[in-house]
Amino acid sequence: MALTVPNFMLALSLIAATDLLAAVPRNLADAHGKRIGLRYVEAPLSLSDMDPVYAIVSRAALLDAGVAWLFSAFDDLELPA
């Protein structure tokens, strides 16, 4: 089973109550994981500087200040040619 959720906090709540797993930012796992009974491990893969990262979001999600900030941070990156 796979789920799509609108935010990381809901993802944490769902994985705490199921046998699902999620990839979330480390600072979020640090801040909330132990409190709700979760543990985390590093992803078993390594991303090189050349691995692409794709981010897709709806226009409605861009109304969220945090999502808008994240996308603007991607725009500000200076990528190697």
C-alpha cells in the first residue's frame, strides 16, 4: 500500500499507527519521532552531486509559505553546468 499525504506531520502520525514507512526530513524525525514512538535510520543509498532531485507540487500547495520557500530555495541553487 502507498499513501500520499499533504504534510510530513500527517505522515508521521500515519506511520506511527501502521506498518508503513516514510522518508521525512531528519530534523522532523529528531523533533517528533521519539515522542510518538518512531525510530529512523539513514537511507541505504548515496546521492552524488549529479543525481537529479525532482520536486512536484500543485499550485494550491504553493500557497503554503513553507512549500513556497522550499521551491524558491531550489530556484536559488547554482547548479554546475
